[in-house]
Amino acid sequence: MSVVHLALVSTMSIQSVATASTVTLSAIAPLVAAAIGMPSSFIGTYVCFIYIGAAFAAVAGGTMVTRYGGIHVSQGCLILAAIGLILSSVANFWCICAGALLLGLSYGPITPASSDILAHTVPKEKMGFVFSLKQTAVPLGSALAGFIVPSVALWADDWQAGPHTMAVIALCVALVVLYHRNRLDDHVDPQSRFSIHTVLNALRLVTTQSGLRRMSIVSFVYNGTQMCVFSYIVSFMVEDISIPIVLAGMALSAASIGGMCGRLFWGIFADRIHSPRITLSILGFLMAAMLVAVGFFTPATSTFLLLAVCFCLGASAIGWNGVYLAHVARIAPEGKAGVATGGTLFFTFAGAIFLPLIFGFIHNVFNHYFESFYATAALCALIALWLALSKTPKH
């Protein structure tokens, strides 16, 4: 197997399992809520804790990857994810939140690690497609969680069986990639040191370069929207339109599969038109349209239409990520792809902290999710309009 194929398979496997781990409790949120005696909107707080950890770990991850290598760092992250899943399976709200924080700390460095590996193995003219292909692992992971976790929980008649199963899978993948780490981590810098200064330098880099700053703002909104879809779509369908939880899990999987297809399509599209800005603007308008469409779901909506809309929602709200990451890797200073990715991901994950909380707050005010979807759609449309009217910076 060539080093490019090996890098792609390894990073996709790691990314899919890491993502599935963070989505595990969202896929069975109504069951967990009933077990701990809280409303299903508690999942917004859970997601907040995940991305508090992820935001800071992502910035640190860029520096850690330079020192230890992407595969070494990813292995440690998967082991930490397994511990977080076990802690999240304790039927206590604060234990679940502590598990979420560990999951966030494990998730943050994964993308900087994979970006560093791919930036050293993939030709620049193919980055849009390859990075988008790698990022299909994110919706793939969510699809796996949507299929596996509710089914295992119902089969075992115990919601805790879901996170336990995902913990075992995470440990297995961490063991498998052990055999490839020396080949893929051959460009580490033993002289690099992790410090507060290096973390601040990563944040300074992305806030002073106009292209990276723009990607930070866009990813803040788009990733927040993506996490609202992941976190609330199951609860919305079960509580507001009264469909079975297994069908709601299928809807989550449909959105995830749409995201996989969308990431491939949009990566190729962005490479063809040579404009990530226009591509991301189009995606923002599509997100807004699909979020409004979800708001029109009723108990009478056919299963086919429901899954079709969720597929299209995923193709836009989840399909943007590869275009963003490839563009960041392209415009980053030489040898700084991991650091630049980690710096922008601080803001990306910050969106996943604040937007789900606001989404949940709107739900608590109106007592259903429709207004939350409409408000998120309006925000996506505004960002898309800003991108359409702005100029592409020279770099």
C-alpha cells in the first residue's frame, strides 16, 4: 500500500471512531434523559463540555503533533476517548459531563494530527479531494453511531451498552494503527516543545492572517450548525413529531451519509471552480434552506421525504468541512499546516460550544425545536451572504 493510501485509510479510521464516540450519547439522548431524570435538551450541555475540551486541545494538538507525530497523538486520543465513554455511561449528570470533557480533550487533536499527516503525503493539487475524502469519516462516524448505538441499547435493554460498545471499538482502532505509526510519523521534530507560548502563537497566526481569520469565523457558525443537527435531530423527531427512536436514528444516519457524499462533491467542486469562498457561500445558503425545510416536518411527513430532507441537510450542514480544512492547509505557512489547523479549530469548536447551547435555550423558551431550526437557518444565510459579498484575499 502506498504511503498516501496508508495515510488516508489510517486517518479516516481514526476520525470516524473519534466522531462516533462524541455522537454516541446524542444518538440515544431520550433514553439517557429518562434514565437520569432530565429533559432531552440536557444534551446541549453535554455537547458544550465536549467542545470546551476540544477547543483547547485542538490548539495544543498542533504543537503536540509537531513533537510526537500524528499517529502517536491519535492513539493517545482514542484511549482517552474510551475512558470518556465509560465515564459517560454512569447514570449521573455530572459524571456524564466529566466524560464529555474527556471526550473533548480526545477529539480536539485528531484533526490537526490528520492534517499534518496528509499535508506531508498528499500533493497540493489533490488536497481538496483527499481532505474532503478524509473528512467523510466524520459523517461516517455519525452514521455508525446512529445505526449501532440505538440498536445495541435496545437489544441489551440498557442504554449504557451503547457507550460501552463504542469504547471497545475505540481501543481496537488504537491498537490497529500501532503497526503504521513509524512509517507515517517519520517527519516529527524532536526539538519542538509544548508551551503556552506555542499555543498563543497558533492563535496569533490565525487571527492575523486574513484568510485564516475568515475561515475561523465561517467554521464557527458552520460547525455550530453541524453540531446542532447532530445533537438535536433525534430528540426533535422523537419529541416533536412522535416517530420511533430507531427511525430517528436512521434520520441521523441519512444526514451523516448525505454529509459523506456532500464532502466528496464539494471538495471536487471547490477544486474545479478554484474558489473555496464561493463554495462555502453556496453551502451556507443550502444549510439555511434545509433547516427551514426540517421546520415543516409533521407527524404526517412520509418516511421517504423525511430521510431525503435529512440527507440533503447533511450534504450541506456536514459537507463543508473538507473544503475548509484543505483551504487552511493550502494557505498555512510552510510546515505549519497542523498548527494553523489547530488554531482555526479553536474557533471551530467554540461554535460547537455556543450554538448548541443557544439552540437548546430557544427550545426551552418555546418548548419545541421548530424556532431553533429557523434561528439557525437565519444565521447560516447571513454568513453565506457575507462570503458572497467579500473578496478572495491574495495569498
